[in-house]
Amino acid sequence: MSKLIRSVYILGQEDDVVFSKEYARSESKSDLVEFLVNLAQFLKSVDLEGQTEFMNVSISRIFYAQRDMFTFVFIADKADDTVQIEDKMTQLVDTFMNEFANLATAKQPLDGFDAKVDEIAVTMVKVAILGFAGVGKTTTLHLLRGETLPLVHDPTIGVSIKRLPEEVQNANIVLWDLAGQSRFSILWAKMIANAQVVVIVTDSTLENVLRSKKLVSLVKEEVPEAKVIGIANKQDLPTALTPERVGQILAIPTYELVAIDISYRDRLIQIIRKAILEGKAETRAA
Amino acid sequence: MPEAAFVVQLDDYHGFVVKKRYPSTLTLTEKALNLVFYEHQKGVEEIQELEVEGMRIASFTADAYPGWTVGFVLGSDEVLDSISKEISGMGRFMLELMSQDPESVDIAEILEKKSTMPSLAEEQLCAQIYLTPSSALLLERLHTEVVESTAKLSMWLKSQVQADSVDLVEAITPLMDSGLVKVEMVGKTLETAFLLKDLFAYRAPPVESFSKAEVVAPGVAAEYREYISKFFSPEPPAVGYNPTLPIDDPNSPILEDREKISKIISNTVQYEVLKSLRERPRSVSEISEHTAFPERVIQNALWAMEAERIAAHFEKQDVWVLITDPRMEVFFPEYVLPVLTRKLEERKVNSDTARRYLELLIQTWSE
């Protein structure tokens, strides 16, 4: 989906900061504001013709645009996609100018603008967890969220959507844990729409892994852009196929897991992080 | 009247997002929303009833609003069968309003006034044909072929648009939904498309509205007549609107215009406003009262119609009138009979197909 915007600033006519929001720690804020004020003053002497431009500063890229008396600034990573950030800048400028510029001019509170900025600027990555019933999808979800496992198995109805408590690769991760019971299979195609990563969980038994090949086909057909990874869960059971063998059968990169063992959490998050990065790289290459 | 209601959207990132609820204390769990959504995915009905977490929920979805559902919490004495029309009408009304102006959706008011919106009218179904370019192309093809196997139609369509990915089902669906075309198996293997009705999209003079104007808004009648005359029969050398010119005539208004009027007719709010103005001139508030849509939404619809020379505003009297009346007229395609005879003689169709075609025409037009 979108790339990361680390912070957003809007400066007014008197070079005052009308709005600011930081999504990730960046350079010292006071230095930055001083820099932005100088930038805003400089921009008054040039005409950007409504365009967004950028400059590289260290590892960051500073995007700026000007409309009427306001200067808009995004700070992003140098590695991120310029076109997408410029699109977001256009959205932000339009939203502000249409709905909030008058309030800002009258020095009134910009009620509701913060949420609009979130909508535009926050990067979200959808990770769908797919697999047949009882393979440990919800346990994997609990593991990722660092939660204690419930004592009683409560099958998921439809889909359970939760956020990962921490950011991964500077993005908010939304986990879609899809119900595995066959009656809910009619929902799968719809529910994995727009997923950037699909995690196919198996219980590592031969029967389940063979069945799960269908899921790989479904995912490749419905979300061909998504990065698909396999999870060979329940590796603590004696009948478990090795992750290598599971990966061979599913023909996707596959990793071992014991979802009831909290020590696997960091490893799993790293796997998802890698999948997001690889997905980004593939998108860029395409 | 339902005790409570909610509007929920399945967002690809955030999941089920309850956009509106009444009363504000209504709580809905993820499980309940999942079950409501699942019930609709299982079946094809627009309305489903489900008992979940102690509530009887009647829910409404429609293809025109993918991902959106309206749920109504029924009272203990309410039977869905007896109120299903009302429920679907209110559901459609809420979803249409959500798509036009979400802030104006007031569930309490909609429930109290029982504001409803009907399902797509025949004219709106017909308008979809001209908004799907491959459908309009197929209709033209059927004007000459009248009956054709779907395999041949598919090949023809691919050659016309020069793309293998073109989907005949997508192209033919608007023709089938509007009843213009029927697709059936003839014998065991021959899937055949039959043209049963033809369609003419044009602007008619707003006769009924104008005749009422002389009674209900006499102050605008003279100027109103001028507006209409200017469009349909201006002083020479200007040429008025003439929808009967052949479409290959450079002065024919049909091709460029039918897409414009199709857009207006297919937009439900604009279509409701159009129907309201077909009856007589009205002010924004009168149209709002007549259609149940909020004035702001009506105003936007009127501006869109004004831009397409369908509606006009008399500021002094604050009244809106129809200056042209977009119509989708369906008629019996008499020309199919000689074409069918010729095709039968040339053995381009077999006798089973010809017989079935005549049966279908009789069924369609005998009432």
C-alpha cells in the first residue's frame, strides 16, 4: 500500500506551525522547525506552480508544496516511493485547503483534521492469516500480539481483525485471522483482498499440507501481488513434516513455528518484516 | 418499526466499520457483524434475517453498494415477511445516501419517516447498457443478427474491441437485466442470445410538467415555454434536437447524448428528482419532501441536471423545471421477424431456435 511518512508539518503565513504530527522519531524537532521556517521563507520567493517538490537531507527526503499562504511539508524515507508520497501530499493539500484553511486563517482549532491526516499519511499493511480449521491461525495471531493463549478453543467466526501492537518496518500491521472452517471458505477470496502479505498456516501433517496447496492457488489468483509465506506449525508434534518439506509441497517460502511457544514471536515478526520488504522491492521492480 | 439500525462497511484494511448506528448505545460485536456478512455471502437475497446475541437482525445488501450492509434490529412482535419491502426500501435509501452525502444520514429520522427508495426502475436498468460500452456494441450487433450463439457473439466482440480479455458475460448482463435479451440453451450445446426488445434513448419534451406549470407556477410558464422551444425547435437557422436522425448523420444527437442521459438516469437520486419534476415544477424543498432525500443532496442533483440541460431554475420564483425529459423507451423490434425468416432460409439458425425465438417473443409481448 502506501509508503511511510514520518512527519507532517503545515506552516502558516507568519511561518508559524499551524499543524504538526510525527509518526516516527526524526531529527531534533526544534532544529527541524527552524529549518522548515527557513524553507517556507525561501519558498515565498519561488513559484512551485502547485507542484510538490522534494530535497534529500541525510537519510530523509523532505517533500514540500505551497498553496496560498500555507506551506506543507512531509518528511519521509529516502527509499520510499516518490510518486505515492506526492499523491498523498496532493490529497493532504486539497483536504486542508477545502475544509480547514479558513479555520487556520482565523486561528481556530482544526477539529477533525488530525484524523484526516491519519487517513492520508499512515501506512497500513494488511497481513491475512489463512489455513484450514485447527491449524493454529488464531494461536499465531495471539503469538504475534504477545497475548496469553485462551484455555478454551473458540473457533473463529468469519474473520478476526487485530493490530500488531508495534510497528513493523515503520508501518501499522493489521492482521486478518480468517476462520478456517469449510463453511467460511466462501469468505476467503473477499477477505484477502488487498492483503500485502498472506500467511498460510499448516499443522505440518502431510494431509493438511496437501490440502493447503489449494489455498496457495486461491491466494495467487485473488491477490497475485501479495507476498505469500507458509508456516509449518506444530513442529513440536512427532508427525510434523519438516518446514523444508512443507515449503517444497506448497512451493512457497515456509518457516517453522510452534505457535504456543512465545520464544517464536520475534522470529515470526522478522519473517513478516522480510515479507513486507520483499513485497515492496518486487512492487518497485515491477 | 425496527428498534435499532446500523450501517456497516467491510473495509479491506480495517474490517467491519460501523459507520452509523441508532441508538448510539447500540453495541455490535465483531462476531455479530461477521455473521450478518456471512449470511449474505451464503445467499443471493437482498434481505436476510438472523438471530444473533439475543437480537433479531434483518439485514440488507445490494450489488450496487459492494461491501455495505444495513442491519435492522427487529422488535419482538415484528415479522420480517410483512415489512420486508419497507426494510429493503429503507436499507437502499440509507446506502444511497451514504454514497452521496454520509453526513446527512440520520437513521432515527429515516426510521421514523419510513423513508424508502425503490429498487432500480426499468429505465435505470436500460441506462446501464449505454454505460457499459461493450453492451451497447452487442446491442448494435443484435440489431442486425437478432439471434446469435453466444460463442459467435463472444468472438465478434473480441474482434471489435481487439482484446482477448473481453468478457461476454459482463457485456451481456445489462442487456439481460433490462429484459432486452434472453440467453438460453437451445438443444444441449447451443447457448443462444435472443433479442426480445429494442431500446431508444432520447430526450422528450416535458409535456406533463409544462401543462402543470401553467396551473401551479403560472409566473414561469411563458419563460418555461421559451426554454423548451429553444431546445427542441429554435428559430432557423439553428437546428433543434432531433433524436430520429440516423446515428451516422453528423447532426445526430443520439450517440453523444445518450451516455449523458444514461448517467443522469442511472444515478438514483437524480432519477428520483427527474421523476418528481416530470410531474410538475417544484422547489428544492418540495422535491425533498417528495423524494425524502435531504435538500443538500437534491440541490447537488439539480445542479448536475442543469449542467446537462435537463433541469432549469427560475430564481425569482425559486422553482425548478424540466426542460428536457430523458427517456429510455423500450419497444417491440418488429424487424426481427424478416431477419429470422432469412436466417432460417439460409440455414443460419435451425428450426428449434426459430421456434423458441417466436415463443419467447410471444411470452414477452403477449400481455
